[in-house]
Amino acid sequence: MREERLELELRKAGQLAGLLGEALPGEPAAELRRLASEDRRQAKEELVALVMRNGKVVYKHLEELCANDMPARAAANRLRMGWLKERQDSWLGRGKGHP
């Protein structure tokens, strides 16, 4: 729970906006701002993402998490980090089809 609370504090402070940085070519800057704003709102409400077995992402209040939620919570973290890495690789020119 301590790690989850720390993550919420980082998200409240705008962590996603910092990780996203500037819009990539063809990427609407307004959409990035919307994503970052939505992430901050969810963090302020203490909502965390869970990826269910069917692949659907749902949100749950931090205080409602239980041990059974941890695999779905870990899957949500992997999904977020994978998306950010893919976006960064694209920015660096290492996207699909690049060595």
C-alpha cells in the first residue's frame, strides 16, 4: 500500500505529463493534456487501474484494493509502462520496423 500511495502522489503532481513530454509528430497536444489531466483527476480521487482477465481496464479506490487485486494491478502497471516505452521508442525512431 505504501508504494501505491507514493505512486498516487507522483500522479497527483503531474507525473504522466512529465513522462509524456512534447507531442510527437501527428499526435494532438490537446489529447496528451487531456490524458495527463484525467490521470491527475483519478489520482486525486485515489483511483488505481486494474486490468481484468478479459483485458478490460477498470478503476478501484485504493482503500478497496485487496490481495486478490494485485495481479490485475500489476497488469495495469505493465500496460502503462509498455505504452510509455512504445511511445518513447517511437520518438527515438526505434518503433516498429526499426532495429
